[in-house]
Amino acid sequence: MNEAVAQKGHPKGLWVLFGTEMWERFNFYGMRALLTLFLVHSLMMKEADASIIYGGFLALCYLTPLLGGFISDRFLGNRNCILIGGSLMATGQLLLFFSASIFSSNLDLAKSLMWLALFIIIFGNGFFKPNISSMVGSLYPKQEKSKLDSAFTIFYMGINLGAFLGQLICPLLGDVKTMEGIRDIHAFKWGFLAASCAMVIGSLVFFFLKNKYVKTPEGRAIGGLPKHNTSEDFEEGESQKATFSTKSLITAFVLFISLFFIFRYLLVNEVWFSSLEVSKLIKGIIYPIIYAAGISLAVLIVSDSSLNKVERDRIFVIYIVSFFIIFFWAAFEQAGSSLTFIADNQTDRNFLGWNMPPSMVQIFNGIFVVMLAVPFSILWDKLRSKNREPISPMKQSFGLILIALSYFIIAYNVKDLGNNGLLAIKWLILLYFIQTCGELCLSPIGLSLVGKLSPKRFSSLLYGVFFISNAAGYALAGTLGSILPATGDKFKKAAELGVDLQSLLDKKIAASPEQLKLLTDNHVPLSYPSFAGVTIHNLFEFFMVFVVLCGIAAVILFSLTPFLKKMMHGVR
């Protein structure tokens, strides 16, 4: 590289991308904080259905980057896709604003606008997410790739700074209660409007500054149309795309179709479209697509005959790790569904004399990430200098055991709450602290591992497999969130309706048809939920589901690390 264009520190383009991503995450996490509460309190949906919708929405947000990345690589380039994605997400948030503005006068139209908004946001995220991260790496020439770790640390802090601001401002505007403690269900619109404005700001930052700063040291624009790429954009001898035989493609397609119907049967064992319930449609269509896509894409990649033994072994390490992180995200993403409902219905949210809105409690995750990201990076550096740094799969097993620990602590503290006791907010804060430590052991480590182990010609597709595993985790999060048993507010509502809910759930008394109708109309559950054949009677048993799933996953992954280390062939 010419000394004249050598960079001291980080290029200014990194800060443009930092700002763009920060506002986008403000938009996404601000909306996420309000979504399930809006569905339940304004659009009159059941909590179980809201959890399923939430899980399906997040899962699709991690499936569409495959499409967005493909369109960018082949046709439109990073820059255009980022602007398209930003515009779509701002539009989707604006539609949520309109939905939250008219639901009291036209509930059906409000629901239609909500579905359209989520659909647009999903595709907007698909265009935006893979391209903004790709441009960070493109800022650095081959001679400066050593700066990438610190560059992505800065970028990761931008993500979480945006998440923190979104989870602070949108709930302050949108999750409002009166002096009497009654939620203002018309206030959600202001939170969605703030999220839309944030995305507009982020898009404008990128639009006006990209040409001046988002470029190589030599001054060439980064992320333009693919047809303008030169040999300088690729490593020496690097194949620019993966090539698959017709037989491999047909096999993958047939496998996808077969797996779709298998998963659909397992998740919703009913005649096709026999029920128009939202939760069953999502579980019967979206979830099977995600699970089938992940497996069929993984099989397609290893079917390539050009792979040698070392490459294939490393790819299998990615697959194994990707499978186990499904359980991490299934537990972690309860933040926007079941944990928000618990914060709303059965938590004393008094924080330093202030009654915190329930949708804001998850803000502590963003705060702790900003506080702990650099210390964790320093920790790994120090361990590496002493040749004591754990290999990546072992770090990820630590992440799984930490999230199991967080749920064990919360399970112990809800054990004796009964139907009326309130959980102290300090326990949810502790849960988010421990889960953030787990996240920092798993999420950035996983992204780095895929980059280190992927053959160049399969890098994008293997990142796709990794993101699909995230999507599968979010889908499972929706399923698990839907088994949340009745919380204190449900027993209170039933008592107001003249029904002893506990006796009804335990089948000690039989409710009259009139009482059953009242309970159904008020979204009070009439039976205990179940998972994998196990009935969930209370919050303690609900949280122990995550302890068991993540604990078992952690132990198995940890026990596999000696074998995975060999399969990584020297890559740490």
C-alpha cells in the first residue's frame, strides 16, 4: 500500500457507518420494546399470539438478509441497498404510527396496517443489515485488516448505543400511564413515530456523507454497483462466487420442500390452513420455512466437490456452533415478549424512586453492553497474550451457561410469589447483566468464528447459515414465550369477573358458559400451557425450561470443544 494513503487510526467512513447503524438500531429496538404491548393492549391480541408474532417477526428479519445480500452482491451494491433498506424501515414505522392512531375507530384496518408495516420492516432490514456490516470490512485494505477487531468493537458499541437510546426514548413517549396507573393505549403511536424519525436521520446521515467519507484510502468509492468492482476488491486468487452443480441445487430444493412439510406437521399437526389463528399460521408457515432453509442451505454448501477435508471440517464446526446458539437466542429474546409481560404484570418497577415503564426494563441490556464490550475485549487480549485464551466454541459454551444461570436466579426469586406477589426489579436488572455477559461471550465471538473458518468462496453463504440459526432461535423464542403461564394480572382480572381462576386451572370447579365467555373475551387463559409434553403451572417452571435447555446445550458444547479444536485445524 502506498505510504501516501496509509491511515493513522480509523477512517472517517467508520464513523459515518457508526452513526447510520446507531440510528437504525434506535429505530429497530425502540419499536421492539413497544411491539408486544401494542399488540396486546391496543390491537386486543392474546399474549401467546403476540409472542408468536414477535418471534416470527424477528426470525424473518434474520432470514431476509440472505436475499438482501444476494441482490447487493449481484445487482445494486451496498450503498443502494442501505438506502432502500432505511427507506423501507422508516416507512414501516410510519405505518405502525398510523395503525396506533386509528385502532380505536377501525380495529380491522389498524391490524391490516400493522401486518403491512411488519412486512415492510422485515424486507427493509434484509436490505440494510448485511450491507452496512460488509462496508465496515471494506473500509480497510488488506494491509490493515489487523484493525478490524477494534473497528467492529467500535461498530458494535454504535449498535448498542442506538439500542439504548431507542429503548429509552420510545418507551418514554409510547408506554405512558396516567396518575391512576392506567396505560394510555393511544400513546404507542408517538414511540413508533420517534422510531421512524430515527431511521430517516440515519438514512440522511449516510446519503449526505457517503461520497465524502465512505471510500478507500486511495479515494475509490466503497459499496457501489457490482459491475464497477475491480480486482482490487478481492483477495488474490479468490473466486468471486460459489458454484454449485445442477444436481446439488435440485437436491437442496427437494430437501427444503420435504423439511418444510415435516416441520409444519411437527409444529402444527392439523389440516393445511384448517385454522386462521395467527399463531398457527405463523407456526405452520414461517417457522418451517426458517428451519428448512437453514438445514437445506447447510447441506448445499457441503455438497460442493471442491471442498477439501480441512475446509469441510471447519464448515462443520460452524454448523455445530450454529446449532447450539439457537438455544441462546431462544432464551435471550424473551426480553421483548415474556419478560416484558412479566415486567408489566408482576414486577415492582420502582427504580430509584421512579416507576419505570415495563417496555423500558430491557434497556439495561444495551447499557451493560456499552459498559462491558471494551473490558471483555481487553480480557480476551490479556488471556491471548498469556496463551490462555479459550477457543471460540468454549467461550460460547460460557455464554450458554451464563444465560442458564440468569434464569435459574430469576426462577428462584419467583418461586414463592404466588398470584399476587411482585418481583423486585433488581432481579430483572441482574438477569440482564448476566445475560449481557453471556451475549459478549457468544454473539461477537460467533461472527468472528464464521469469518475465520469460512472458505472465501462460501463466506457469504456461511454467514447466511449463521444468521438463519439466529432466526431459528428467534422462532423458538416465540414458541417458548407463548407458554408463559397466567401472571398476577390474569388472576386479578378473573376475580373482578367473579371467577376463581386458580380453581378453574386446577379443575377444582367448573366455570359456567357465561364465565368462560367472559374469560375468553378478556384473554384470561383457561388452562395451563405445556411444552414438550410438560405442563407449565407457574413462573418458576416457565423459567426452569430455559435453565434446562441452555444448561444442557452448554454442557454438550463444552464437552465437544476438544473435538472442535481438532476440526478447526489451528484456527482459534
